Amino acid sequence: MGYIQFDKSQLINLNYSLEREKLRTNRAGSYISSTIINCNTRSYHGLLVVPQPLIDDNNHVLLSNLDETLIANDYEFHLSSRIYKGGIIEPKGHKYLLDYDMDTNPKLVYQLGNIKLDKEMIFAHKEDRVFIKYTLRECQNKVKLIIRPFLAFRSVHSLSKANTYVNTQFRAAKNGVSWQMYQGYSRVYMQFSKQVEYVHVPDWYYNLEYVREKERGYDYLEDLYVPGFFEVELQPGASLVISAGLEEKSPAGFQRQFEAEVKKRITRNNFEHCLQNAAEEFFVHTKKTTEIIAGFPWFGRWGRDTFVSLPGLALTRGDKKVFHEVVKTMLMELKNGLFPNLGHGKHASYNSADTSLWFFWALHQYKLITGSSDKLWELYEKSIKNILNHYKKGTDHQIKMHENGLVWTGEPGIPVTWMDAVVNGKPVTPRTGFAVEINALWYDAILFSLELAQEAGDSAFVKSWSKYPEKIKKSFLDTFWDKSKGYLADYTTYETKDFNIRPNMVIASGLPYSPLTNEMKRSILEIAKKELLTPRGLRSLSPRSVEYKGKCIGNQIQRDLAYHQGTAWPWLLGFFADGWLNLYREDGKEFISDIYHEFEKAMKEGGVGTINEIYDGDPPSEARGAISQAWSVAELLRINHLLKKKY
């Protein structure tokens, strides 16, 4: 039995199976995703989802799904499942499912009377191509398999509608055909490992319903184009491999390439291996750049998420090379001391006050995890000085060090911390002023820079910046700490202090260089343990607050109002673990280990085999948001690394 496996009772229960989603990516930002029974419930689901640079910067669903019919002894078995308007399930192929296993690649087993059919899928590692393999495992006679491709050719953020301007032509290919629904799109080649008959009968299937989009308040009905169908015979014990890709390929190698792709994967036979597999899926490599996708299926590259994720995704797996490649890519767009938080080039948004400070944290983690500075100063001296000087003198969005040594961030109406949700033009959590995690990161950044400069013998830098840490430390404690409350203000201005209990103070307690005493850290962590800790992360706000929202559900506005007002975030656990283990050392490992291993249950929830972006703050902490999030996976990997350390 595999590590991640679902049985028939779970698969045929749609309330269960439609809540569990799978994801596979290549290393160019493309992916396949659906529910575990291959019934699409989101606009983001698809069998071949790839970037289309001639159209825009988004991923596009080219091949949405396959409709499969198996004919044996003149009886038709419809294997697929789709949801139509009104929640109607047709066909109901899930009723034939016997087993689902995903140790290396997802495999569904169908039981059709005395027939057993395996269906496996894998995404090619270095190309935009998905392989689907069918094996007739148990059967007395040959059967016929009919495959109908459902094409979309649209952005993941929109839906396809029936129209008269679709290109209904096709081109023959070796053991298959290709289509290009609209000009500017890549052609999709569908080919078979054996000779197949293609019948071209263009048609539209109307009003497919995506229940997750309906729940989220978005357009949820789609029309999909079916250009025709393929017929192929399967002999007992034989396998058939289908390739769907952007280029024609020799079918003779499909079986071999499928097996080769499987061998490249880390077997998902335990929790850690699942996290390692998930980590690899976030990296996108081109000839000149290496980036991290913040989350699948709808995030692109985010600067903040990149630097928070990088140590866990790369260094805990021993990949120093990719660490530097990602940093080098990000530095190409450093501007006025700021990294873009979202987008690229002329579309980049430099609206984050903390992304540049997370850059320092990532470098600091490099030294802590690898045990070496590895010429970090030599590599990044120019960028380090650039950022520090811009923060000291002032840069965009009123980001500037004030006379007290603390960094003021933001301006009215523009959120620049990670709590950046906006509803009707107004920030949900306006934190303009001195934000606690920003200034804790600022303190750590300066001290670590001084550490690197001293190692490198840069006496001028040391002389210039060594006067600031003590000043910042005193101002930090005077500004944020409240002895009677026993915790830190979340943010302050010169007139007010916000003492809502949020996890940002936990970041301050977990940094390598922290301005806090051990007693302060202990008090903060105990309060966080009592009011913020859940089995799936730290709540973004204490339930005792009148603004607390324990479920992140509903339409866009309702979700944005809950996003940072009680929703639990897995990535914050990394800083809780840092603080706890630095305080209690070996004696604290059992508690952190329990937190880490509690997440093992999440391997069969939400995004199967990975970690979701967010979870409800209220029990039972249901999975929400993106089904696989980089910093969620990264910080669990880093916690596992911390647990292996000797304190």
C-alpha cells in the first residue's frame, strides 16, 4: 500500500474526493491539476496548462481534460466525470474507481466488472508535455478505448465560451493530430504510442460547472470544444501511452520516456519526501533566470515569497547553486533599494517594504544552514549597501529610517507589509507606521551585514553602520514592548499603538539577531501558543479580537476580509519554531516535532502531497487558498532541518 492512497469508499464519495486536488509541474511554470478523480472544479484545472508568451504573461489551459469510454463485449463504460450546470454529474465514471495511489506518479485503478484498467499520468520534467498511460491489467478479451479531448485555449483566469470563430481545422501527426483553436496560441499535439483512428467531428459541450469558482463568487460556467475522438484497441496486459504536448514527437519513444520520467522522481513514500517533491515543483528555469512560483495554481513570482521560501526550498535540500541563481535573478530588478513584489519588468510592482529585508534574512539563513558565508559579502556587497542606504535615506512609499533608528513604512491607502489585502480601495489591516516585523528584520539585516563585512575586512562599512544596532534595539523596545501586556505592539505611529495579537511579533522573536530578551521571547511565544497556534499554522489575528474571522470563505471581498484577520498561515510556524528552539533548545524539540508531524495529515487534504497556502483559523482548520504554496512547504522543510540540529 502506498503512502498516499485513497480507497473506493473515499473516491466515490464526491464530498470527499472533490475536496482533494493534485498538482504536477515541469520546470518552466507549466502544470497539470485537477481533483484526485480527474473531475475539474476550478478554472485553473487542466491537463495541459502552459504559459503563452505571445498572448500574455498568464498560464493558459490548452487541454482541459479527456473523456474516456471503454467498450467491452458491446457494453460501454464511461470513465470520466464532469459537473454541469445545476451540479449535475455526467458521466459518473467515479463510480468505477477502485483505488488511487501517488507514490511516484498519480495512478487510478478502475474496476469494470471483471476488467481492471490502470490510468497513470506524469508531466515531462523539461518540456510542456503530459503523458497518460493506460494499462489493461485484467481482462479476457481485447477492448476498445475511445478518447475525446476537451480543449479550452484560454487564460486560467477566464473561461471559454462557445463561438463561431474557433479554428475547427486539424493537422495530421504521427499516430495522432494537432489543433490550434485561436491564432497566437501554441498547437497542441495529441499522439498515441500505437496506431489510432481519429474521427473529426467538431462540437461544443456547454455549461460545465466549476464549483470552486461558484463558491468564490466568480464566473463558473464554461463551454469546451471537442474536435473529435480517437479509437484504439487494447489487448489484455498491454499498455497505451498518450502524449499531449506543444511539439510533435516520435511515438516510438513514449513508453520509454514515460518510464524514464517516473525514475527521475523522488518516491513520495513518507512526509519528508512529499515535501521535497513539492519543493522542486516551485522552481522555474529558463536559459537566463531561475525563479520561484509563489503558489499553484494562480500565483506567479512574488518577491517576498521568493526570499522567505528560498532557504527551505533550496538549502535544506543541499542546493546552494539554485539558491544563488534565484538571488541573481531577483537582483536583476532591484530598484531604489526595493525588489519587485509582483510582476516583471515594466509590469513590476515595487509595493513591498519587507521584500528587501527578507533578502538579508535569506542570506543569513544561508550561513546558518550551510555553516559557511561562502563569500556572501563578495557576491552581494553592492546590493547590501544599496538596500541599506536607500532604507536609511528614504525610498518609495515613505520607506525611511527615522531619527530613532526605526524604519517607517507605507502611506495612507497603500499597504506595504505582507498583510496587504485591500477591499473597496482600503487596506483591511492598515499598518502604516513602524511595523514590528519590518523593524525586527531591519535590526537583523544590519547586524548580519556587519558580521559579513567584518569577516571580509570592510572596515569602512563597519565604521559607518556599527552605531545603529544599539540605537535601533533601544527604540524597538521603547516603541513596541509593553511589559504589562507581555507582548509587542503590531505597529505604531507617533500617536498610537496597535496591540492586536498578531503573529508578526513571533517573527521578531524568531530572528537570528533579535532585539528581544529571552524573557520577552518566552512571554510572546506563550501568548502565541495560546491564541494563535493551530494544527495548520499561526492565526493572523487572535480569536479574542472583535475583527477575528475564523473561516476564509465566500466571495472575493469576504475572503479578503478574513485573509489576515484570523486565517492560519503555515509559513509563520518557521519563526515560532526558531524562537521556541532557541529558547528551550533540546527540551523544546518534542513540542516542535509534534507541530511538524501534525502536518503529515495534510498530505491527504487540500492539495494532496503538498501544503496549501492557508487554512481556517477555526477548527477543523480546513485547507483554503492555493493548493500548493512555496513558503508553506519551505518553512516545514526548514522546521524539519531545525529538528535535526544539535542545540
